[in-house]
Amino acid sequence: MPQLIKLLVLDVDGTVTDSRHEVTAAAKEAVQKAQTAGIRVMLATGRRYRDVLPVVTELGLVGPVVTASGALVKMPVHHETLFCSGFQDTTLSQVLECVVGLGHEPVLYTDSFNEGFDFYCRTVVARNKDGELTGFGEYLQKNKQLARVEATLCESPPANTFSGFVMGNVREMEALEFTLNSRFPDMLSVHTIRSPRYRDWLCEIAPAGVDKWSSVLQLAESWEIPAEAICAAGDDRNDLPMIIGAGFGVAMGNARQEVQDAADHVVGCHESGGLLELVEILTSR
């Protein structure tokens, strides 16, 4: 049984949303019950800021939201930026040279919500040798209205880039993760996860030390909430730092096995009321 929990941190995809990417009824009830019990609730997601706003609204949350796996923290009420990570000088250009040299196309996130776009890329078309859209091509086509296309992106990356990603099959992305960690030791935070809404995998790239937990901890310290009074729940690799770091780390029943192994407790899956089960535990004393 965890000690008194004052902050509940929830991942989005695979945690508060179902396989149709819709917020579950159990998640809504769980958030309401936690807040009624005096527990502060916040989201920490790999999604872009713009993508998580509908979830924030549906859950009735008003505080800050951790997005892009910790690289950007904003206040939805006025879209104020509370934290935005940044790469060391020349690091990003070298990383992009490596990524492109291995045959991949990078996407770079910038804090440009108020300007009407979210990311930079070199193209909005990506097809395989048979002329079919790849998973990455599908992503670009669905989000091209939020893209800025720069052919010279790798030579002159935006100064305000806070993170980025590459998309491909799991073998390619895990190989890329290994290569980046080998070539840029202690300079990056890299992890490969299954894309929750597209058919390929993502290799997410952020500055060293940046993850969901680092941003959650910054906010918690400003609220004078110690790590041991935080409960964090999620399902994938980018949730591991906060699940391990929190006083009570929880894996959803649908989580990857390595996430379940690292958690203090495993609840039911996102499709069967796992979050409500969690909040029952937190509020039953």
C-alpha cells in the first residue's frame, strides 16, 4: 500500500485512452474521484502539445501538462510555456547528420503552437520502393498542415528545437537508438516505442536528462510534493523513468512486460477500468 499520494501522473495513450484513442469512461471517473479526494492529477505524454489538448479538456484538467515525453511543459489555459528543453550547440546538427546518413527522415519539434505549426521536416511525402506510403508517410500526410518543410533542415536546424523523432519498423528504430547512444554518449535521451496511432515505431530523441519524470519532478518540487508522494501510471518505455522514480509506480495491464516488471503494482488494462482500480487503491485508506 502506498503512502499518502498527493500527485497522480497519468500517461495518455494506452492509459487514459482506449484502442480507439478515446478517453475511457473509467479514466474520467478515476480523475474525478482522485481530485475529490484531494489528489492533484496531471498528464505526462509523448504526444505533441496540440494533440493532448482534447484529452485535457475531456478530463477537466486545468493544470500544466507534460508533453513530448517531458521535453515541453505548457499551461493549456493560456498556452504558456513552463519548460522547453534545448540541445547543446552543434549536437543536433551532428545527430541529424547521423540519422540521415542511416537513411531516415527526421522530424523536429519546436514550441510553435501559437504560430500554427508544430514541427519541421524535410519532406511531407515518404514512400517505399513500391510507391506505397510508409508509416512515416502516413504520419506526414495526416499532419502536413502542422509542418514546416525545410530542405536544408539538417544543415540549419531551428534553434528552438526541443526534441524530435524518427519513424520506422522496430528493428530499424532499435538499431538507430543503439547507434545514437553509442555515438553521442551522455548527450541524448533516446527511446524506442510503438507508435500508438500509426503502424510504425518511433525513436524519440531529446537532450540528455529530459524525460517525463524530469519534468514531473520539476513541477512537483514547485508544489512541495516529494517523489514518494507521487503515483505515476503508464504502459510503455517512455513511462519507465516516472514509474521507477515515483513513490508508487504503476503499470497498466496492457503495458509492455519490461514496464510491468519495473512497476510497484500492476492494475487492469486501459480497456477494463485499470485506472479506476488504481484510484480505488489510492483513496481506500
